[in-house]
Amino acid sequence: MKTYDKLVELSKKRANYFCLIDPDNLAESQAVEFARVSEENGADGLLVGGSIMVNNNFDSNLKAIKANVKIPVLIFPGIFNFVSPHADALLLLSVITSRNPQMLIGEQVRAAPLIKHYGLEAIGTAYMLIESGKITSVHFMSGSMPLPREKNDIAVAHALAGYYLGMKLIYMDAGSGAQFSIPEAMITAVKTNVPLPMIVGGGIKTPDEAAGKAEAGADFIVIGNILEKNYDPKLIKEFAKAIHQVKRSKLKK
Ligand code: 1GP
């Protein structure tokens, strides 16, 4: 079964939980420990990547993570030298809120031959960067103006464009460490207008806040920064519990 099909199946049952691992910040043993503890405490998948690559350990960390967990391991490429065969799939992001051609298609063209070479599953993802109260790494590194956080109609128009272009997932991101996470009203507006599984992340700080995003319509909630800063298996589990209690039938339509 393709990883994308597994994600679709998961999204039909309940809200789901992705933990984000930035390989730059962790030694291999730490990355593996974090991945295993995340899986043991309820993560439904792992996103591995970041906005910049400072250390030369992405490939080796990814390989070690993949060998130690059963949940899907997805590459989350801030930049496209993040292509590696040691993952279940790569989120092939196009920053559809950007007007920077390099982020819309340039980086993807650079990545595509390597994706083919490795036979890697690529999941076309409409990545929407939403204004979050401060300049995040992805905002700066992508040279993209984020979408205003109160403009639900503009958000829906972008997500619909991604859908009509044939993209398979929507990822609404406030950026790692964002001051403010994505507003629930915007999540619901996009979810009710666009029939694609939706990932939401950036600046989510508590399990309650994560549950709010799930209830608003997010199918996958990404938690990174807060777990990295306060590594605590109990907190990982509390996020899982809060997210998983949102069953698909209860999601706002
Ligand atoms: C960032 O959506 C992810 O791209 C997760 O954000 O690190 O703030 O949890 P945080």
C-alpha cells in the first residue's frame, strides 16, 4: 500500500499526530530515541526535515530513524537537497502561497530526477505559509510573503487552486516556532471547501491547542518545536491523547 493511501485511510478515522524531527538539531542516537519514543507514545507518523541544513547528517539520521520505527517516515524538505531513499515518502511541497518561482517549481525540478532515481514515493503537497506574528525560518528562507491570517477567502482560493492542479495534500503551516498557530476559522474554511487531507502545524504549544486544530478540521497535526525544547515522553503522549480523541465523524463539516 502506498504511504499516501495509508494517510488517506488514517484521515478517515480520526485526527492524527505527526512529530517533526529536525535532523540538524540531533545526533543520530538522539534522533532514533526521539523517533522511537514518539511512536511508543502515539505518533502516527514522523516528518523529518527543516528549513536549512547545517549538519551533514540528514541521510544517516533518516536511515537510522527508518530502521527503528514502523510508522510512516516522511521527508519534509525545506530545501530540496533533502532527497533521500531512506523514507516511506517525500512531501513534494510547492509553496502555493509564494510568488517566488523557485519555491513554486524551481526546487521541485531540481529534486525530481533524484526522486525518480531512488524510486521514492513523492506526494504532491500544496504548502500554504500563513502569517504567524513573527518572521519564521521558512518565511525568510523561502522568500515568500505569508498569507494574511484573517483572510479565509484567500486561503480557500489557494487551497482550491492546489486541489485543481492535482495536488494530494494541503499543508497549512505557520512555520516552526511560530508565535501564533493557524486560526481555527481558517482551518475550517479550507477543510469545508477542499476535499483533500489536511496537515496543520507551526507554533502549536499545548495539547488543548492541538485538539482545537483537529476539531476545526485538521487531519494531521504537526508538533515539532515544543517537543524539541521540552523533550518529555509524557508530553508526547498528552498531545497524542488530545489529538486522537477527535474522531472523524465529529470534525466540523
Ligand atoms: C513546522 O509545522 C511544523 O513546519 C511544526 O511547527 O515546530 O512550531 O511545532 P512547530
